Amino acid sequence: MSDASYRDAIFSTPLDRVARFSFDERVVACFPDMIRRSVPGYGQILGMLGLIAQRHLRHGARVYDLGCSLGAGGLALAGQLAPDAFRYTGVDLSPAMVSRARETLAAECPDHAMEVIEGDIRQLEYQPAGMIVLNFTLQFLPPKDREAVVARLFAALEPGGVLVLSEKIRAEDEQENAWLVERYHDFKRANGYSDLEISQKRTALENVLVPDTLAEHHARLDQAGFSRTHTWFQLLNFASLIAFKHEASRGGATPTPDEV
Ligand code: GEK
């Protein structure tokens, strides 16, 4: 990642009115530090992308990284896969994120085919893809828009393709959810965030980041047509799922674990 990365201190002083969180220049400048200290399992999830691609991606196929921010997903894939193994298309709505992602990817992986598009993942004209990564992005869309996006991603995936969906989640059981949120705040405290920063960030994210339950994610993916979905990672209230688009053209038999 670029060396122009600063420590996140955005919510460290009392703010009269905590503004809604947005992915602006200030966030971009400290983003790698912010996401590493705020998202349990972020590094492990990125580290698994290459392994998942090695197992499930058709050689040379396109990989979309939706809400790519600074292109960390692309860097992780390029670190583990040969230049001819895939074509990367990162997409982000924030112009500040896109320009920094382009610079970083051009500098760090000049031999790989890496492009970054500025756009809204709800409106993008998707090309056929072998793998789609949605790492902590769907949670920022208004809940009413999520079903249609997932349906469009299912349509864009080649048969045999996979969707990796990582999200902050909400537990159905209230007590369980409260415990997870409290331990998540402990995790942030242990990573150097003060109580003031934790509470102001929480206010800024209210109605901006709206988490679903794992059951809601699984139901939405089933509804879109994915033949199978696994929750392959969870740490506190953060989880990652993988959804498989079955190779329908090979006959309608139930997929065995090896096939999916
Ligand atoms: C990572 N995946 O480092 N269209 C496109 N991008 C969007 C949209 C939208 N409608 N809404 C939000 N974004 C990254 C981390 S961050 C998660 C993803 C976080 C973008 C937004 O601009 C931001 O860059 C990203 O989604 C979410 O692996 O900050 O917690």
C-alpha cells in the first residue's frame, strides 16, 4: 500500500455535530490504518482471496472488487496469482479512493491487468466475471437496494463463478448481538481507539452502515439463484460468505463438495 497513509484520528476530538460518515479525502488518507484497526479479520479475509481464486477462478477470467477503496483486494490477488491468471476490475464510488487505488495498483503490480472504475455498483454494466468480491461494501447500500445488486451480480457471474461477500453482521438474538458489539468495542479499544472515537464513529455510521443478519444474507443469495452459500469466516460481528453459481449447463445434479 502507498506510504502516504496516516493514523486515523478523525473522531478523536469532541465534535459538536458528528457528520454522517463519508469516504472523502480525509478518510482516504488514513484508510489502511482505519480499516485494519476497525475490521476484525480484515487481513485474513484479504489473504484468503488468492487461495479462493486459485481453487475457483477460471484461468484468465475477470475479477470484480466492488467498493474496492484503495484496491487492497487487487493487491492481495496480484500478490498470489500470476499476471495471466486474472483481470482485475475495482469499482468505487469515491473519486478520492479511485485515484489513490489507480496509483497504488500501477506502482505495485505493473505486470498484472488492473483497472479501477469510478462508479456506482448499483448501476454498473457488468461484464462476465469468474469471481466477484464485495468486501464490506453491501452494508453501505440502502437495504432496499441490496437484493437487486446481488441479483445483478449473480447474472454477471459465469457458471462456476463465485461471490465472496464480507460484511459487518447483526446477530438475531439481542443478547448475543449486544455481547458481540461490546467485545467489538473492546477490540477497537485494544487497537488504540478511545471511547470518544468509538462512540462518535458509531453515531456517524448510524443509518449509513446498516448490517444484516447472516440469515438475511443467506436468504438473499439463495433468492438470487446461488446454488450454495457457506459462511467461511466469522470473528465477532464480522463475517465472510462464499456463494457458488452452479454450472447449470453440466446437467442439474446436486453439486458435490468437489464441484462447488
Ligand atoms: C477493502 N473493499 O479495502 N458503489 C461503489 N462503491 C461504493 C458504493 C456504491 N454504491 N457505496 C459505497 N462504496 C475494501 C473496503 S470500504 C469498507 C470497502 C469500510 C464504497 C465506498 O466508497 C468505500 O470505498 C467502500 O465502498 C467501502 O477491502 O470502509 O468499512
